[in-house]
Amino acid sequence: MKTQSNLLTVDLEEWFVVEALADRYSVDDWPNLESTLERNCDRLLFLLERKDVQATWFVLGWCASRYPDLIRRIAEAGHETACHSYLHRRVNQLSPDEFRRDTEEAISAIVDITGIRPLGYRAPSWSLDESVPWAFEILAQLGFEYDSSVFPIKHDIYGMPSGPRHLSQMTVDTGESLYEVPASTYRFLGQNIPLGGGGYLRHSPYWYSLKMIRNLNRQGYPVVVYLHPWEIDPNPPRIGGLSMVQRFRTYGSTDTMAHKLERMLDDLDFTAVINHVRHETRHKIGFER
């Protein structure tokens, strides 16, 4: 039974920008690597059209510049186009000026193609944490209505355990406000357990993910489901020399992800993030085109 709308998000990026390959390929290498982006995004677009689901696509600016027709198709299909940085550099490895310039470049790339200013931001690799409080201020200054970069868990690569678990409003030092839409977790034995996206969705039995999402829905909370286009590729490019953990995180269960997603779209309701933010904050529902 469908009740609470959940939030479907896609981090639009190439397979070779993932964290496990960050030391393998530089930005200069990217143009020479095999691209799987368009074919996987087209699969997602077809599925979402068939299920009549609106999603939020956090667009990497570099990909927007290389595939403007793809980004245009996403916007014309009625999806929200949000920002995922320009070069997929971790925010907690940038200076404030570098972060601002990267974000402004990504905004320009998206606006030039769609004519729509992105209202949401998601940091590469969930890299907004306690070490970069200035990032939220910059996002508010740049006109974003919400951020969706906080993952309130403990992890060896990312995480902000002290962060909010549900939609919350923050006021930065300059007086602007910004809403946080964190990655979803549930509580177990006093810990936040990740749920509903990426490897956590790929590696979990479908019945388990569905049960935990519905549990949160019954409490009145939407779940942020997130994925990357390469995660629905049953035969993605595979790179040797990765550790067992890196292989598991990057390639594990990609052959089942598309089927899990299709079942989830049948069993649950979804909408774009901006619709939820504006509904909850008593603004006009929907996003401006």
C-alpha cells in the first residue's frame, strides 16, 4: 500500500569518478575513458516515464558540458535538475574559494542547458561534514534552497554522525536559511544505520529495504533513495587492481539493481526533492521551470 511519498535521487556521473578510482584517473584522463552515461541514463529515463515518477537528478557539471542533450532530455521530461559539483572533488579537500568556484561553474553549466537554476546541491561522496561548516553558508549565498549532502553515519570515507536524520532548516551566519535533506537512516541499538541507496540498496535483500522504508514512512518520514547510472549497468567497465572491499562497494550486485529499482517504483510513491521541501515548508508545491 502506497502512502508517504519518498524521494528518488540520481547522482548523474560517470563510472570512473567513483571514490575507489579517484587515485587511478585524473580529470585529464576522463575524456579518453569509455562512457556509459547516456545509455544508462536513457534506461532510467525510460523506466521513470513508464512508472510516471518524477526524480531529482544531481548533475555533475562536467557531464552536463559533455552531454548537454542528455541533460536537456532530463529537464524536458519534468525531472528536477540539481547540482552535484563540477569536477566531483570532495568538499572537505577544497578551500572555500575553490568550493565556490567549482559550484558556480556547475550552476552555469546546468543553467546554460536547461534555463533552470538548480535549487538543490549534493556534495560528491557525501563530503560535507563537520570540518567544512563554511560550505553551507556558501550554498545559501549561491541561492540554493536545500542541500542533500549530509550522511549522519560513521564511515571510513564519509559521514557526519552529528548531522540531522530528517529534513531540517539551518540559518547560516549571514542570515540566509538552507534546508538539509540528509541521506536516510534508521536507528538500531543507538546507531544510525544507512538505508535505501547506493551499495546499501544493492547489497540488501529487497524485502529488507522495503520493510525498513515502510517503517520510516509509517512514522511520517520520506526516505531518500539514491543511485548512480552505472549502478543499473549489468556489465559495467571493470578495473583491476582494486581491493576486495573496493570491488564489493563498486561492482557488487549491479546486476540486480535495475530490477530492485523497478520493484520499488511499483511498491512505493516517489517525488522530486524540491517538491518535498516546498510542501513541508508551506511553499508552492513543485519547482519553477
